[in-house]
Amino acid sequence: MHNNTPTTPVIPGWRLIISDAGRFWAFRNHLFPRVAVRAGAQSAVDADTFDEVQAVIAEQEETARVAALVEEVTS
């Protein structure tokens, strides 16, 4: 595996690693809050392509965003 290089795409707030086999792994720079984790948000994801990993990350961020809103409304 190799870390970010000048040719590695960037997703703000996430660290990307591309395996020797070309699989994308992404790790959030800061763990999600507990409420987001309970809602299913994952701080580590993987996918076959950059577009796929970008979509999975967007899903995780949306899960966390919705969980935070629900927490705010119910508190």
C-alpha cells in the first residue's frame, strides 16, 4: 500500500490509501462523534474506484449529519 502521493486524489477530511491492487481505502482524519457511530457512520471505508470511495464517504458524512440533526432536535 502507499500513502498520498502527488497522483493520489484528495478528499478533504479523509486520508486515502491506494493498495498495490488498486483498491481505495479511506480513513477519516477525526473519528465521528458517538451519535454518528451509533447511527452507522463508519470512519474507515473501502471501494474499487475513486468514484465509489467518494460516494461511500459522502454516505458516511450524510449519516453523521442526519444523526447530529436528530440529536439536536431531540435534546
